Amino acid sequence: MSENKNYQHPDVQEAENDELEIDWMEILRKIIAIRKTLYKAAGVGVVLGIIIALSIPKQYTVTVTLSPEMVGDKAGGGLASLASSFLGGAATSNSPDALNVTLAPDIVASTPFVLELFNTHVQTLDGELDTTLVAYLDEQKTPWFSYIVKAPGMAIGAIKSLFSEEADTVSVLNPFQLTKKEASLVEGIKQAITAEVDLKTAKTTISVTLQDPKVTAIVADSVVAKLQQYIIDYRIKKAKEDCAYLEQLYKERQQEYYDAQSKYAHYFDSNRNIALQSVRAEQERLQNDMNLAYQVYSQVAQQLQVARAKIQEEKPVFAVVEPASIPLEPSGTSRKTILLGIVFLAICGAGIWMLLGIPFWKEIKEKIQ
């Protein structure tokens, strides 16, 4: 029989357990020995936590959920077939709409869309500010420690401003060439507004985060309205272009029919009492031309009526599942959590430095000496 190599004598196991218990007790004794330092670190953490927690402004988040109309293939076969019949080609195939729900995040994050929000009228909950969104962004509070990080860049910018004539105020917006301040405001709005799409349900969720609850709700409602209008304008634009094309086609075919009708009537009146076969053949040809022109004219008239009705039909329907409302509680990490987190980090940092950092530093100094 082979011996069990993992077997240990009970006395050996008890010795190892005692040694492990002694190690833990030693750590506990060291922690107790430095308890005053830990108390001081906790006090420093409380002071620092209060300063940081109070310096971080509250933020409020408003979330709006939309359920857009699901649009499949466009019912444009009639118009495509009609155009094909005149041009002599094959009918074009239907394709899904180029502007589907999955593009909502890209639309909301696009610079032209954000620029349209600049002049959105907003009002704070306390009523002290009644201005535009771009002006409100300048009034938002910034943590004091952010100025420390931005100090080098602000100094460089101040020096450059002495040698440049760039205006500080936002003038006529030009998406093709934004100023530094305009680009900064655009990035700030892009960070405040997010949009997500559930590919399974096609629901679009739009979230806006700002420092005033009423302003946040107003901006969220404005973003939803502009997004809806953007999609509606796009869809109606296509339908209007189709309708305008049929209007022109209708007038051309109407004039062709009137011309053919006039030629037939004039020839018929001029040769009414003539019994020649050539006259009858020409009369029959003119009558056939008139009938054919009327058939084409009638088809175009029907398609025009359909296109006119399609303008209203093309407007997408958006069901607002969760509308915008003024939030009652701030979002993000609470001040209590920030305070407790900083105190915990201060205690852990002091304890690690006292138990591990100082002995390790002394050992390094001894080796160097």
C-alpha cells in the first residue's frame, strides 16, 4: 500500500493553526498600536470628504422613453412602376427607410442637432435664471479642484487671447467652422445628453443630466421634440419631393392630352363631310393618340392623389412611454457615499503606510546605507 504523502501529524497541524492565529493576532495588535494615527486619518478624511462632497454640485437626470412606429419596406412600388413605365426600365425594388430608429443616438450626438439646442429657452426651478441653454451652461457650477487641473490650459489660453481677436461671445453659428468656445459648449451638451436604442423592442431612451431639475426636464422635452421633428421633416421631405415630381408629370401629361384632343377635334371638324379612306385612317390615328394620352394622364392623376395623401401618411408616430418630468432627487453618487468613501480610503491609506510602507522604507534606507 502506498503512503499518503499529504498526511500530516495532528501535532504539526495544530502548530500551523497556532502560528496562523498568532499572525492574525500580531496584525491586530499592530492596528491597535496605531489606532491614534488611524483616528487622525479618519478626521482628515472627514474634513476632506466634506470639502469634496460640498464642492461637487448636485446633478439631476431626466429619462424619456419613446416607442417609434415600426416602418418596414416603403410602399413606393406605385410611383416606381409609374416612372419605369415612362422611362422604359424595370421597376425599382423597395428598400427600408434610410432613417431607422437605430440612428437616434447618432442624430442626438451630431453637431447640427446640438447647435439647434443652443437657443432653447430654459428656466431654473427657483426662477432666478430665465435664459437660453447656451447661457445657462456658463452659469453651471464647477468643482474647485477642476480649476487646478485646468489651470495650465487656462493660463495658456489667457496668454493666447492677448494676441488674438477672437470674440468670447457666441455669434452666428457656423457648423462648418466653430470657435473654441462654441466647440466647448457643443462637447458639454453632448456629454449631458445620451440616447440608447433597444434593438429588440426599438424603444429609444433619451437621458439628460444637468444641475437644475427644471432645466433638465425642459431640455429633455426639447430634445425629444426636436428628434421627432427631425425624423418627421426627413420623411415628409421625401414624400413632398415625390409629390412635386408627380405634379410636374401631371401637368405635362395633361398638356399632352389637351394637345391631342385639340388636334383630333380640329381634324374631325375640318373633314366631317369627306368620305375618303385616308381621312378616316388619320381620324382614327388621332383618336387613338388622344385616348392613349388620356389613359396616361388619368394614371398620373391617380398617382398624384395617392402622393398627396402619402404626405400625411408618412408622418411617423411616436408613443411617449415615459415623458419628461422634473426630478425630485439628485442622481449620481450621494454626498454621504462620497464622504464615507473618502474616510475609508484615508483610514486604509494610513494603515497601509504605517504597517507596510514605513517598514519597507526603513529597509530600503538600511540597504542604501
